[in-house]
Amino acid sequence: MFMQLKRALREGSVFSRGSIPPWSACGRAVFCRFLWRVLMFLTILFVALQLLSAFHQFWNNKQTSSFLTSDRNAMCQPKNHVFFLKTHKTASSTILNILYRYGDTHNLTFALPENIYQFSYPHFFMSHFVKGMKSRRVTEFHIMCNHMRFQGLEVRKVMPLDTFYFSILRNPVSMMESLFTYYKSLPVFSNFKTLEDFLLDEGRSYSDTMPDNHYARNILTFDFGFNNSAPSSEAELDERAEALISAVESEFHLILISEYFDESMVLLRHALCWTLDDVVSFRLNSRSEKTRKSLSVEMTEQVKKWNSLDWRLYQHFNASFWRRIDTSLGRTKLQEEVELLRDRRAVLEKTCLSEGGAVDPAHVLDSSLKPFQYGQAVIQGYNIRPGLDNDTHHFCHRLIMPELQYTGALYVKQFPDIAAQKDEGKKHPTPGKHIINAKRNSTSAPVTESLNSTVQVNMPILAKDNMDVKDNANSAEAKQHKT
């Protein structure tokens, strides 16, 4: 093309004086062909540049909106065998929802309690507490995440060898205030008007043999399977705290911190090789701010002393949490991903929620989405924005479904014969004799609804057996388990 133009110019036949102007008669045929080719070339170049720009923008948006998807596929595979030790008053209900949604979406099998809601807590966990374990009707369990008193040997009878183990801790000071508010009706707390009164009593009214005493002292230690009674000396405290920490480090791959929940979710997401939407969440089973009370400096120190084992446990894993971040992600990368997680949550709040946030139970419009209320705590819930399409509504519904309703729905999904029994007019067996209703005057209602609806249930939360509390005997064997 350019050679033709050069030849035409050299011969003086294109713009030579006296020739016919090219713009009036298109000049010679060679010029018309040349001009056409130039226009075609410029058009193709323009389209190519536009496509390149669009692809570049698409790629950048993809990296921003799903910041782990690409490197996840290249570097790791999502973990589907997961064990979560659900501790008390640590934001563990929110994590439970995350695990429920992931397993539900991917059609994984849950190791659900025979008694529906928890594994015969506060008894030490036994493998036969799992629904389908004795009958062997379930050949593989993917996720176990309901309340239990941990016993590693028995858990490993249920979960596959490649299971990822994690849990979460909370500062014992704020946790103690929450426990007192929630479990105020228990004998261990009922004689005290305030938490300050309980702490000032300095244990004179406390007994290790008192029913449900574990809610009042070193409950984290208890949940991990250890003796929650007070050490008699500083030397004993050092020895028992060291044994506790060593066992937890041996059994668990990751310990999260409730006070840094978003940071914990970023760390968990990387550990499990999951996506951003897998770990995004709304706060569940959370109290209204009006029921929260702050403690004085003096009472804060008293709580640390009263829960000395829990305080040692928290201090150690709070420090190790940040060390792990520094050696894996780094603070800058962590903050970037935390912001992305919060941005995603904000988008979902606008998409899913009528009021844009949590509301008191009296203002939850759908009674089937009201969270269970117990003690003096006011547990908040959510209202779904009306007018959503079916897929969005279903996604949002999973995000806000309270723990008991979601547990019951998964139970029916996994064991549909329960629903069949309901249809035939049969009564579903009530929870085991060691589990009682929170009102202490009725058995748990059967779970009868489908996954796409909600389940009205009563919460069996307290076991009445007075049991001898013993140290976890599995720590030595556990060191061989975790790699």
C-alpha cells in the first residue's frame, strides 16, 4: 500500500499540477484503493485498542471484586473438611453461619448432633453423639461445627485425616460480661444482681460442683476439654496454662480472635483457600448495645484473675495471631483485604436488609427469622428487603437465618426421613435426657420445615448432669495428629 503511494508520488500522478484533484474525482484508481485500505487499517486499529482497553478494565475489576479467585486456583484448592470448635460468646454463631452457608451451597455433609443442636454439651464429646455415626448411614463428614466439649480422639473418629481444625477466642473480660447477662438465670449467677456483685464475692458462693458452673469460670478452658477450676498457686497456674496452650497448639491449625473478626476472616479465608463471598457475613446472635455494660479497671483486673486460665490462653493466641499475619500476609495486605471484605458487607447490607442493619427482636417482621432470646440479653435479628429476585432473596435469607433455624433446616435436608415422620403424624424423638429446654418445662419441638423455609424451635442449651471435670488426656496423641 505504501509502495503504491510512493510510486504515485514519484510519478507525479496524484497531486501533480494539472491533474484531476483526488477529492473531486477520486483521482486515479490506485489512490482510491490506497485510501480505502488506510481507512480499513485505522478502523481495525481503533477497534483493537477499544477491545484491549475493555479487557484491561475487566481484568482489573475481576481482581478487585474477587481478590483471591485467580491465585487460589493457581496455588491451592479449597478445603472442604473443616472442624470448628464453637466456643461460647465469641462471635462463634456468625462463623457457624459462614460454615453452614459454605457447606449448604456446595452440598457438603455436616456432622450434626444426634440431639439436633449440640453434642450433649457439657459432656466430653463422643463420636456416637453424631447423627448417622452409629448407623453408618453417612459415609463421609465434611464439616463439624456445633457446640461440644472438645475431645480430640473422638473427633478424629468422625472427621477425615486432612481436616482443618480451628476455633476462636475472645477477651475474657468482655466475654464474662456477656456470659453473666446471657446466663443470669443459672444458679451460679442468679443470686447476684450485677456482675460486680458476683466478682466482689470472690468465689465464696461458688462451687466446682454447682450445676453449669463452667459458664462462670474459665469457660474457654472448659470448652477445649480441660479442668476449669481455679489453680491453687501461681506455679500451678503456670503448669496448667502451659499444658493447655500446648494441647491447643497441637490440635488446632488456627485460632482466631473475636476482637479482630474481619482480620480473622481474612486469615481464615487464606487458610481454607475460600473466596471473599464465602467468609462475608452479618453479625448473628449479637446483643443490642443497650444491654452491654462496661467494667471498671478494678473489675477488669478481677475478671482476669478469676478467669486466669482463660486469660493466659487468650494472651498467648492473641500474640500468635498477629505473628501469623506478619509471617504470611503482612499488615499492608491484611488491611487491603479487610477493606475489601467490609466493602462487600456494605454492599450486601444495602442489597439484603430493609433497615440496613440489625434490629431488636420486636422489630423483626418475619417471626420465623427471630433469633432465640434467653436471659437478660436482647438478641437482634434482621429484616430482608422486599422485592428481591428469587436467587438474591435466597442468598440474603441464608446470611440472616438464625443459628437454630439453619441448624434445623440442614438437619431436615440431610435427614429427610424426619420430615417424612412429620407427614405421617409421627413425633420426632426428643433430644437426649441430658439436654433440657431453656425454659426447663418442655422438650424441643421437632424440626419439620424444608431448607427454603424456616424452622420454629426451642433451644436446648443446658445439661444438668454434675460431672467430674478432668484434664484433656489427648494432648500427647494430638501432637502426632497435627502436621
